[in-house]
Amino acid sequence: MNIVIVDDNPINLMVIEKILSNKGYSHFIKLSSALELLDLLNVGTGAGPKEPVDLILLDMMMPEMDGLEACRRIQQCEELKDIPIIIVTALGDSNLLAEVLEAGASDYVVKPINKVELIARIGVALRLKHEKDWHKENDARIKSELELAKQVQSSVLSQPIHTDVLDISASYHPSYELAGDLYSWYRIDDHRYGIVLLDMMGHGISSSLVCMFISSVMQDTITRYVSPDLVIAELNRYMNQLNNRKNNSFSYYFTAIYLLIDTEAKTIEYVNAGHPPGMLFERGKPVRLLDQGGCAVGFFEQMNIQKMVFEYEQPIQLYLYTDGLLEAIEEEGQDETDKLIRELVSCSEEPELTCIIDRLIPPEIREEQEDDICMVMVRAK
């Protein structure tokens, strides 16, 4: 543990060192001016201190630069502002405490120094620093684990599919928290694919874990039950099993849209479970909204599910998305769904989904969004 003592009077340096030595402190850096302190800390360079510093005892009145000015400059450096600073002064001004604290110091002591008071204030400052350091290390560990969880979560997302008759791709921009969006698609047979997009309630670790649980059962559910109404009913059963466990004081749910596309029969079957409506564009026909189906998955033990079926004749473009996308394009006085339809019509010639998303929501706007933004595009020839 390094304690830095800054005073232009050599006797004061010796006295403070003696007091601290008698209490078991053994590592000191003695400096005679505030400028030497700024040099030791590499103030303004962003490089961090030349040596580890745990506490600074800083004299108030010194030539060239006083202790308060030095304290202010140190506090302007993000990498230094957690180092506790105790101002040591001979002044007895009753307004000094406010001035010291405004400058960023942790505390102050008055000369002539009371040994008991100095040791007590140093003890308090070091305990607070220890707690801050612990929280910083813990926050860094949590951040690292969350980043790993994000990578694991991203690894289960489906890869694009490109065949002679079908293209499926996604553009996904998670928020800074763990995401609650999930998309998957699975080949049922030579000409049928099951495609799902869901949005788990909330964000963070708990929502992410529930999302991963659903991901783990998704493939088996879709390939076994195939039909949208049966798939959604089975996912609802899984969610109710999770919500009905003992000591579970919170219920989770998600919105979802699941569709089964048959490229040979040219049919689409779907169920929309409380999700923003998918949009189907077919050449020569008005846009069709995929908005029928039922409530969100996990709300009720038994769902009233309505499956919709329709045929297409011309090449189609189908877009599924989460509500984060609608929030990102929101404008006062405009209906987000109508606006999205207009934007997608203007982007119909864009070959890649990433280009469409860039036109809909520029990167600088996406970075400010608090919710996940996800869109799935299906093109059938």
C-alpha cells in the first residue's frame, strides 16, 4: 500500500511519516510540491500513475500550486478520481470543508495534526477505497461474463439460407444489455421451412436465460410439431412449466411470430402470438399484415390460437421484426406500421437486409436505442 505525502516543509513530511509508521504503515512516497504529485500521477496523459497510489495526504498551502488546485486537476482524470485525497492545512476557516469537498477531496485535517484524528481519517478513506476497488473489479468481472453470455446467445442464432427458391436472413442489433430477441429457422423437408422470431419480456440475465431455455427446445418443437398452431401451443406449455415452478415469484412471457413456408405448394401458414405484424409484399398485390393468431406465449395455460393460411403466386418479400425496430423509427404524429411499410417499399430493390436496415435506421441512431432491434427477411421466388 503506497501513501503519498505532499508538503513543501520537510519537517511536516517527517512528522506525518513518523505518525503513520507507528501505526504500521510502511510504504510512503514523499513529495515537496503539487507539481511533483501531478508528475507522479501522470495527470493529463491518461497513462495512469508511475507507481501505485492508494492515498494522498496533500498540504493546502504550497508555492506554485496549492493543494485544492492540484485536487481539482486530479479529479478531472477519470483514471485517478477514485484515489482518496485528504487535505492537510493550517487554516481553520469554517468554510474550508465545503471548498475541500467541492474540489474532490475525501476529507481534511487541520495542523497541528492530531495523531488519533489523522489515523482515523486515513482508515476511513482506505476502507472506502477498498470498497470502490472491489466494486470496480466486480463490475469488470460481471461485464466480462455478460459479454461471454452475449457471445453464447449469438452463437445459437440461425445462419442465412440461400437456395434457388428461398432466401432467409436476419439483421440483429442487440442493446447494451443481454438480449431478449431470438430468431431461428429449420428445414422441415425439401420444400418446407419453419421460421420463428420472438421477443422475450424484459432484458438482462433472467430474460436471456429464459430465452436460451426456449432456444434449447425450439428445434425439436418445430421439427416435431411443424404446424404453427401446434408449435406455439407447445412453446406455451414449456413457458407454463417454467412459470409454475416452486418459489418462482415472477412469470415470463414472450411475443412471437412463427410461420411455415412451403415453396412447392407456395403456401404460408402462420401464427402471430402478440407480436408486431409481419409484412408480406407480393408483386401486384397490396401489402398483407401477418397479425392474426393469439396472445403472447406464457400468459395463460391454455391459448386460443388461430392459424392463418394463404397462398402466393408471384415472388414475395416477407419481413418479421421486433418492436425495437418500430421504436427506432418512431416519429410524433405518424403511425409506425404505416411508416415502415412505406420505407420497405422504397427499399424493395436493395439486395441485402443489412442495406435495408441501414436505410431504415442509420448506425448513429441504432447505437442510442435501449431496446434490441431485429428484422428477419424471407424472399421466395
